[in-house]
Amino acid sequence: MIEDRSTDLGFEDLARRWWRPAIVAVLVVAAVVWRLVKTDLGAPPNLELSTMAAFAAAALLRHRIAVLVPVAIVLISDLGLTTSWILLFTWSAWLLIGLGALRTRRTSHRLVAAVAFGAGSSLAFYLWTNFGVWLLGRGTFYPAGLDGLLASYVAGIPFLRTMLLGNLVLVPAAAGIVALVERAERSHALGPALDPARSAHRA
């Protein structure tokens, strides 16, 4: 019998159910590679896989370590992209997104949670990082007052639109991947089910 979805998994559980961390690892690699090559491919700005990977990691790992997935993606890929102070805002935004994903890991309405998480993450990233752009560029790129902050948000709307539309497709797709994994486990296609008594109830 498969454990209840409200139950978190321990490292021993994940070692036995190795395909879950393996799928997360593949998503992390895909997200890192995409961030490095998307500009060369002519992809729209802010079309990313990191939010999708964060949601999938939280649902598949059901462990607090999943919060590190989006942070790891941007840390690794940003080594080849930029060294600007804006990283303080982008990295903290991805940490916030990782924490938000962690809140969805036990939901019984995963598709609804995926849509809400995709939209909320996009909006949070937009608000926080464009505030950072204004704060760091006051007096240079934008006026120091409220009008400068509003100008920064207006300039960021095309980036928000791309990220939002992408996440409204990709994050529900991640929910579909998780559902397929769970279905395969229920049919024992991926190995024996786990004993609910052995799963760790960890926050």
C-alpha cells in the first residue's frame, strides 16, 4: 500500500524509491541547461523551467531538502551568466519560490495547487526582483522616488507575462509528471510500495 500523501518521506524512503530523486535530478539538469542556452535559441525572456522543477521536487521528494532545488538551479547556472548585485534579489526570490513549493507537497488538489503556485511564483518574482532593479538603479536607470519604482514595474511587465504564461503551462505539466509516477507506483510498475509506518512525518 502507498503511504498517505500527507506523509513526508525520509531519506531511507527516497533511497528505496530512487526514481523520485532521479527524476528531480533530470529536471534540475534540464533547467540549468535551459537557462544557459535559451538566449542563444531566441527563447522569450523569463521563459524558465525552475518553477516547474521546484514544484515537481516538492511533490516527488516530499522532504524539506526540496526547497534547495530552485536555488541550486540558479546558483549553478548564474556562474556562467552574471555577477551583478541583482543576484541578491533573484536568489532570494528563488528561495521564496522553493519555500512556496514546499507548502504544496502534501496537497490533495495538485492541479489547482500547480496553477496557483505557478501564478503566485511569477508574481512574487516580478514584484521582488523589479523592486531590486529599481533599488540598485536609483538615480541611474530609474528616478529615486515612487515614479521610478512604478517605471521599473512597467518595464518588467513583458518579463512577467512570459514567466506567467510559461508557468501556467509548465507547472501543471509537472503535476502531471508527478501523477504518472504515483500511478506507476500504485500499480507496482516502479517497484514495491512503501510501508506507511516507515515514512517520516517531518515539516
